[in-house]
Amino acid sequence: AYEIYQCDWSSDVCSSDLTNRSIKALLINLKRAFSVLRRERPAIIVSSGAAAAVPFFFAGKFLFRTKNVFIECFDRVDNATMTARLTKPVTDLYICQWDTQLADYPHRAQVTRSR
């Protein structure tokens, strides 16, 4: 049985000023990711992107041996987002809607709209 933990972005992980791409934000988010992961001990991390996904995926994979699942946004038809590219080495499964989105990504699952 799994327990689902949803991060409270306003307090647990990062405030809106720390979602930008900078070394300062990365280091702060890495520290917060370690704190949350140490406290919660998740088996799986699921993310749909943003700057906080990168430190969570790397800290989770290397320090806590988590399985990481990345859900690519549906509006990027031709290529992957920067977060998908950055987390490629530590992501176990990519979920996308378009077959061209993540063509060169291993462990990719394509989903379509239910009818």
C-alpha cells in the first residue's frame, strides 16, 4: 500500500522565487528536497516538471533509491522540456502524449485521450 504525499509548494519545497533557473535556486531546492525526502522516504517521485523536479529526482535517485516518473506537458509536441532533458539520467519512466515528444528517451510510455 502506498501513501500519497503532495508537496505544499508554499512551505515544503520552494516559494515561487525559487522556481527560476539559477544556481542559488538549485542549491536551496536541493537542500529542501533532501529534507522532504528524508522525512517522507517515498518509493516513487512523480513530477510534471518545474525547477524543483531536478533536485528531487537526483536526490531521490542517488540518496534514497526512488523510482522517478516524469509526465511531459502535452503542449510540447516536437521536443522535450528542459526539465525532461535535465532529469533524463535519473528518470525511470517518461509519460507523454505525442509520439514525437520523447522519441529518443528510453523507458517512454505514450498515453492518449480516453474516449
